[in-house]
Amino acid sequence: MAAANRVFIAVLGAGGVGKSFLRQLQAHATRRPSPKLTLCYISTSKKAVFHVDYFRISINTALDALGTSTTTPLELPQVIEYLAAAPGKTVLVDNTSSQDVANKYPVALSRGISINDIFIATTVSGAKVYHKSSVSAGLPLVSTLKDLIDTGDKSLIPEELKTCTNGDDFLEKLSGFNTQIEETKAAAEQAGKVIRFVGIINVPANAVKVRLQEFDRSHPIAATKGSDNIIIFHTKRYGSNPLIMQGAGAGGDATAMGVTADRIKLISPQECVRCRRKG
């Protein structure tokens, strides 16, 4: 029977995001000792640290242990089998950008292993997928984009490119629209404005749009720079003075925060209850 109050965590990737994630994992484990978080596997593309008996790897010294390890990482199917046999709930944290890893998500999910990443759902094993950090670090833009897609009236593609049959064809023709975009930008600057690519959800009108739009330079959206993302809520309570959420859309700590937030959802009490019932 699976341990009801223990969660085994495997981490793929120990670069900038991976290091930040481990720091946040340690802080969360200290702050909330239940359920008990057990780091059982950590790897880079060349090294790994794990124990066949799932003995806990110290989160504080995991990176040092990984640096001196002479153990070769398990192949992805082996990682999945290793986690599937763990005596408790399991979470696979993917900090890589590897398509090979992503291609194995369905197999992991089918074995009851929850994942921090892409848009795959399962109703067979009860495993969960979270993907907050796939885009825009810790800001909840991926889930918002999913809502935009689900509710319709959203297109990021010029009409002339909608007939493209593959990615190479799309990218080859995309550069033909550079002049059009530059002309739009120049016209906005001449009017003392800027253009931004924005998504607009109009709840009363039941309408969703994503488009290029001009903004006065004094508008909050016009002030975004670098990797900033901004979301503005105009509601009944926040009418003339809207609620604004703005923050970094990139960076190790911000991205790891999104991964950590998703992991907390995966090991939440209600999920552990489900794990106990299944066990």
C-alpha cells in the first residue's frame, strides 16, 4: 500500500531553474512538514543521484552530490518505472526543455506519476499535470491562454498564413509580414503612441480577442519593458482604477516559483486523500 503521507519527487534538470526550484522545495518542506517531501531522484543530462530503495536525498546537499556523482542518468523509461514502483505518491518535475522528455509524459501519466508541465490530462490513472512555468515564468498566462483557446475568437496567425501546412512553411513566409508590422509601429509612434500585442476578455459582451493595439504612452501596458508581463482587470469593483498584475515573465526564481506552486497543488491534502483511497 502506498504511504499516505509521503510524496516522492524526481527532478530532471538542475540548471538555473532547477537550482531555484530546489531552494524553494527545501523552504516549503521546512515550512510544511506534512506531507513529507522526499527527493528521490535528481539528474542532469550526464549525471544522476538516486537510491534503489528510494532513500531520501538531502535537498540541501543535492547539487553537491550531483556534482561529484559518477552515476549515469537512467533512461527515461527507467525513470518512469522507478517512480511508478515508489512506495507513495510521485511527482516528476521537468526543468528541461527536452522534447524527448515531453514525449514520455503520457506514459508517466498512465503509470500514475504527476507532472509539472504540459497540456496533457488523464482520467485513467488520476495523475495530474501542471504547466504554469511553460510560458511567462510564474505568471498564470498559460492557463489564461488555454481559456482563450477554449472560449474561441483567438488567433495569433495572420489570415494569409492560416493555410500553412507545417512549421517550416509558416516560418519561411512569416518574414514577409515584417514590413507590415514596421509600418504599423511607425504610424503609432507618429501619433505619440506605442503598439502592444494584447489579449482582451470582455465578459459582458461574451467576446475574446487577441490583437495588436495602440496605447497612449501613459497607459500601464505601454510601460512594459524587457520580460515584463502585465494583466489588467476591469471589473465592477475595479472600474476606473483597475487591478493590475505585472511581473517578470522570465528568470530562474520566478520560473521556479511557478513550478513550486504547481507542485504544491499536486501534493495538496485533497490529492493525498485521493492517493490514500487509491492505495
